[in-house]
Amino acid sequence: MNRFFPLLFLVVLSPSAIAQVTFQQIPGLAFFDSLGYLNGVSWVDVDNDDDLDVCVTGSGGTFPNFTNISAIYLNNGNETFTNTGLLNSAQKNPMRHGWADYNNDGNLDLYIGATWNSNGINELWTNNGGTSLTLTPTTGATPNVAQPYEGTVSWADYNNDGWADLFVARWNDLKNKLYRNNGNGTFTEITTSAIVNDLAWTSGGFWGDYDNDRDQDLFVVNYQIGATAPGNNNLFRNNADGTFTKLTAIGQVVTLTQNGRSANWADVNNDGFLDLFVCNQFGQDFLHINNGDGTFTTNLIGGTNHTSWSSNWGDYDNDGDLDLITIGFWGTDSRFWENDGQGNLSDATANHPNIFPTETNGSNSNGIVWVDYNRDGWLDLHITQPDKSPDRFFENEKTTCRSWLEIKCIGIESNRAAIGTTLRAKAQIGGQARWQMRQVSAQTAATGTNPMLQHFGFDDAAIVDSLVVEWPSGKTCVFTQVAVDQIIDIREDCSIQATLAAPPLPGTSQTVTRCFPDADTLQLHPASPAGGSWTANCGNCISADGIFDPQNLTAGEYLVRYIQGGICDATADTFLVQLLPPPSLVLSGDTTVYVGEEVPLLASGAQSYQWQPSENLTCGNCADPVFTADTTTVFAVMAQDAFGCTAKDSLTVTVLIELKFNMPNAFTPNGDGSNDVFMPAFKGNIFEQYHLRVFTRWGELIFETNLPSKGWNGLLDGATLPSDVYVFVFDYRLSDGRAGQEKGDVTLLR
């Protein structure tokens, strides 16, 4: 006997407790008309231009003569979309599809499952940067045989090796498929895992880290077992070693026998654990509350006669909790459930009559997507139908003032799409600290997939006190004082960047300029320093008391705000902190010369320069001094630009000494400074021994020295000798050890 607790946590809130948010249908955003069967819809950024595109898979015609009318509609950035012909699938009747960056190249790739009744072949499409998609049939993840398929396509990195793996649910009492990504563009089918051992009619597999151990567990929704018997669902716990354990004693979540159609993981009561909602086609719908100890408490949703095909969670009213929409099956009613922040749900269907008209035509919707398609911070709603009925798109009219934050996670060690990453955010909502949790998932409804961009609502909070990102790799990023009302990218190296910056607020503004990387911490002073909170677009660069720390930043501009008041009447003192880069100092480079050469030096890229040492330079504070080479010298150059920012660099002039000399054959000691003495001509300190003697032609010694710096000036004992030819003898030893003697004549000319 199945036991459930229908009213254990359900309460009805008065209308005054709910801030009314309404939706307006946008007929021009219907992507399928009454001619088609829409079997799958997803919103993803196909071309990496920071807006969301639409992928629909479905068929036209009638069984068995289906025609494929699947398409990708690129977002034009102005709330219109264009079918660019990127997808040319040959499947007759494509069913569910899913996106993941299987090759970690930064582009989301597409897997399409074939339907069970048209002998289709599954397809993997590799994304080439949003300009084209290439059918890739040789990876091992798409067996080239017909697939009896009816369930979801579910991507997740189950073994945490940084590559997205694939679970494909199958129909017709067959085993499901698990494909492990090998990291080289190929997949290996895993046939021994517990998650592919059961025979069933499986509607789908839904990955989620229900026990917060940073690996992906799998909930398998079964429609039936055997020919007719309703099936019980299964939860498989990831053992963190590539294997799974089938759980059988954790509550009714795995014992109820229903005709399951889909499921959604979501932290319904904001306790930091994923709860689970299960849709049943011919039974009741149940919400299984995660108790945090590995067990679940089961609650009936909607009464004993309510049944649904698909569902989805989203904080459509930005009040800091996840609300639920359920889509009925074949004439049964659809429902809208409001969450009070504690996990208590109330039926708010009557507040949205245009979304839920009375269904009298036997229509059943199966694709539901919450998406902020126009990047205004409010979730819009896309509902699709598989029975030749047009899909419907509803824009959120945001009739109340509430804050929000949307986050795209980018894996580095983890898989690039960051599937399985958990985000936790804390803000003061209604004067109380409230934590919320989201988890990046590649599938969120029976045939609909929300964007991987994670959406948070924060009601009246003007700032996010804490934002924690827990990556599958084990790395954790923590940010404080994060601005609301913006879209940000967070990479696994904990860098953060706004792709849609928070709007300006009324208040003061000023620009603060500092030179980087020499800037010290900076105390910022708001005009009204009472009762506000600091936030910045550079993560944790600003402290609670307004100290800006550039230590972990790079040169650039950073927006810092001191926000006061509530979200609807907020003001801000805004500081644009400019960290200026140092001048691009370029030097002429190291060089090698001989003693006595004149070497032109050159510096550029700045306004002023200082050369040290300045000896033997024609100028020490110019851009182009000339150096008279005497000894090897390392020049340190300090450059400064017009903003006072400095840069340092150095160059080396290596001075070589030539071990050679010449003996002149004449000299003129007339005092004109040129050729006034007789001595060897040489450069540098090349002699270890030096002995120069000069004689008359008759052998009389008239000059002798052992000093390389001294020569004969044509005198003898102070008396001037006449012009004549004299004889010299020069004995020497060079610094490399070579020794010798030079003899010859020298003419003294007067």
C-alpha cells in the first residue's frame, strides 16, 4: 500500500501575501505551428554571443510518413529570431535532444534522440562556433542502427574527469544506454553499470547531486515495467569511482509504482539539498523532500486526481524561491504553484488564466522552459505541445520591483559547460538572511531544457551578501557583496565578469585613478556613509568598510558602488576605479661593442626617462643617449608616462677588449693634443707586462717606462730633442698570456 502525506506542508496563502506577476502571450514567438509535432525545445547560446537561441526538434506529416522540421533559431538581439538553417537533421521523427560541450572547445554541441516508432538513428552534431553544425557519426555515442527510443537525452560528467558523458533513456522494455566520454572526441558504451542493467520503458534519466558530494547521481523515471505494469522509479547514488549503487530503502521516491513521465531536481525549501518532483501520466504527482540524510519524505501535489506530463521550476516572481508549473495530460488541467520560501506551495493557477485555458481538445503539453529571453532579469515561459498545436510563449510583465542575478559558469578543470556545478547565494530578503541553491543541469523537463544560465531572484535585497560556486572538480569560489540586476560569467579560476552590467542608480559618482601594479589599497569615501553596502564588479576587491584592494586584479576599469535603501528606492555612490597600466617601455636591446666605441641607446613608449648609471652618456634623462664604451655596463631605465605611471627595464652593453696594438712610426709633440707622444696604440687594459724603451741611433737610452698609460713626449731630462729618427724596443705580455717584443724606428717631427 502506498502511503503519502497530502497536506503535510501545503498551505494556502492569501492573495495579499503574493505580489502579482502577470504574463503576456507573444504570438510572434511561436516556433512551431499547427502543422508540426514538437518533441523537444531548448534555450541555449548556440553562437556564444551572450544571448539565448532556440532549438526545436519535431516532425511534420503523419505516421509513418514523418518529415523532419527541426530547426535552430538564432537570437537577433532585438527580441526576434531567425532560422538560419544550422540544423539539417535527417531523422524522420526526432524526439528529445540535449546540449553539452562534449569536446570542451567552448561551443555547446547537440545530441538528438530518435523516436521509438520510426526506426530513427540518434545524431550527434558538433558545433563549429555557431556558424555551422557538423553531423558526427563516428564518435561511438550514436550507434548506426535504429534506436527504439522514447526518453530523455541526459548529459553529465558522471566520473568527474572533466568531460561530459551521456545517458540515453530507452523504451520498449530495453536497457538504457550510458556513453563515457573518452576526452578525445570518442565515447565508450558502458554496459556493466548499475544504471543500465534494468529492463523498462524509461521516460528519462535526470542527473543531480542530491547528497552534496560533488558528483552526479541519477534518478531514472520509468513509465512501465513489462507489457502493462506501471513502473517504480530508481535513484542511483554515484560512488565517486565510476560506479553507482541502486538505492531501495530511502522512501517512496523509489517504491511508488506510477506511469512516470518526467522529473525535476530543485531545492524547493531552500535548505541546501535538492528535492525531487515527479510527474505521473496516469497516477498522482509527488514532491519528494530531501531530508539531508539520504532519505526523502513524499508529499502528494494537487490531489488524487491530478496528473501531469511535464513540469519545471523557476523563480518567475523573483521573490527568492522556486515556483512550479505542471502541464496536464490529455485534457487534465495544468497548474501553477506558488512557493512561500519554505517549500509550502499554493495553487495560483487562477492568477494566470491566459496561460492555462480550459483544454477541451485533448491537447497535452510536454515541453516547458523558463527563460529570460530578453535579458531583463525576469523569467519568461515557453510551452510546447506534441500534437499539431502551436507552441506558446509568454513574456513576464514584471509588475513588481524585485532584484535578480543570472550566472553563467565556465569550467576549466571541470567540463566546460559546468554541468553539475552548484551555486549558493545568500541575501537579506525581507530583513532575513536567506540562502538559495541552484545546480547547472543539461535537462530540466520532459522535453524542455532551461538555459544553463542560472537565475536567482532576491526580492527586496539590494546586494548579494555571499555567492559560493562549488565545481565538480572540488574547487570552490567565494564572492561577497555581489551587485544584483546583472548577468555575470564565473570561470573555474574564480574570475568574474559582467556580460550585462547592473544599471546605474541615482546618486553621486566619481573617478579614482591609480597606477597599476604599484597601487596600494585604497579607502573609498561615500558621500553618505551610513547604512549602506559595498559592491563591485571585481568580486572580493572591496571590503565591507570600503577598502579597495587591487592585489588580485589586472589593469582596467572597475565599478564600485555603495548602495543605500531598498531595491526599489536604492541610491548609490558610484566609484569608477581606473587601474592604469604602466607605460609600454621599449629599449633598444642588449648589444656588444669594443672599448672606445660610441653606442647609440634608445627608449620609447613613455614621456620621460632616467638612465642609471649616467657616466659616459651624452645625457642621462633623454630618450636617446650615446654611450662611450669603457667597460661592460648594465643600464637601468626608469620611464614615466603622462599619468605619472612608471615602468622599469634594463639593457646591457657588453664591452670587449681587443688584444692588439699598433706601434706608430712617427709623432709630433707640438701640444695640439693629437699624436703628441710616442706609445703603442691600444684599447682597454690589455697588458699584463709593459716595457717601452727609446734610444738614439747610437744606442743611448733616452726614455723608459713600465706604465701602459705613459709615452715619450720627445724630451730628455726636460730638454727638447731635435727632429730625427729614433729606435724603440717594446717588450710586453698580453692579458691572455701571449708575450713578445717589437723593435723599430720612430720619427720625431717638429
